[in-house]
Amino acid sequence: MTGPAQQLDEAGTDMDGISSAVKSRTSYSYDDAGGEDAASALNAFVKAWEAEAKTLASALHELGGKVQLAKKTYHGADGLVKTHADSVPAGGTSSLTSTSAQGGRTSALSSY
């Protein structure tokens, strides 16, 4: 992977690390949290955070792959367009190929 696709994939790897770090803290005891209700709430919060981190990691990895695929696809399509454009004959007497001034000014498209 290259460029933005690689950055997205690396961010996904970072989120994998966060998910692993959070998972290691998914069972707080009564003593850790200062009460049974607090421990239950904290454990539920940490489990939800772990699930969210996994979802984000998966989405970032998937998006990185899609960006890389799109880059490859567009690069290939650009090559085909160039090949086809290069095969079109240029010049001749057609008024369509002329860049002559209309109304005293040149076409804005003449530089393309």
C-alpha cells in the first residue's frame, strides 16, 4: 500500500493495538472500582470501548484496501484513456480541431 491507503491501514493497526490494550482491562473488581455498581458499569463501558475499537480498526483496514484498489483501478483507466486519446488522429482541415479565435478571443479549452 502507498500514500493515503497506507495511512488508513496503519491507523487501523493502531486501533488494533488500542483494542488489545482495552481488552486486557475488561474485568474490574469491586475493590478496583469502589463498589459493585461502579464495577459493573466500568466493565460494561470497557467492553463497549473494546467493541468500538475493533469496529474502527476493521473499518480503517477496509477503507485502506478500498482506497488502494481505487488507485490501481483509476491508474489503469487513465492509461487506457491516454492510449485511446493518443490513437485519435489530430490536425486536418476540420473546424473542430481549430483553435481559432471566436468573437476575438481564444477558446478556454485550447490549452487542453
